[in-house]
Amino acid sequence: MTAAPVTGGVARSDRTTFSAAVRIEGMDVGFDLGANVPFGVFALHAVIAVVFLGLAGVNGANGETIGLVLYLAMAGMIGLVGVMAARIVARR
């Protein structure tokens, strides 16, 4: 059985008896995060979360409690997603 060519990575066939799947060894996304990719993923999310914390500060200074709460919640969720995404990336 012949596998279709795969672009964007080094492909090698699985050597098991029951599978003819093709595994991709790497993926080119156009930039390199360096050796510590999980930290890069977390840092990206942390920078975005800091922006939302700044917006929450502006709303808090203006006395807008609803905007303060919403921006704090968004910053927390983005930070949490950053931690989860970094853990997922670290497993791969």
C-alpha cells in the first residue's frame, strides 16, 4: 500500500502490521519559538492577559465595575488557557 506524499514535514510510515498510517515528524509554522516551546506558548497568552489586566485597570479607575469584572475574568481565562495549552504542547 502506498501512502500519499505529505508536505510540511518529514513523513515516515508506521512499521506496525495493522496500520498504514503516515506520521509527521515536524511542522513548519513559519517561525521558531526556540527550545522551550511550552514557555513560549504560555508567554504569548500571558502577554495578552496583561493587556486585559490593563484594560481592567482603566475600567476600575473610571468606576466601571462591570467592565472591571469582565476584563478580569477574560484575563484569568486567557491565562488559564495559556497554562493548559503549554501543558498540552509539552506532552507532544
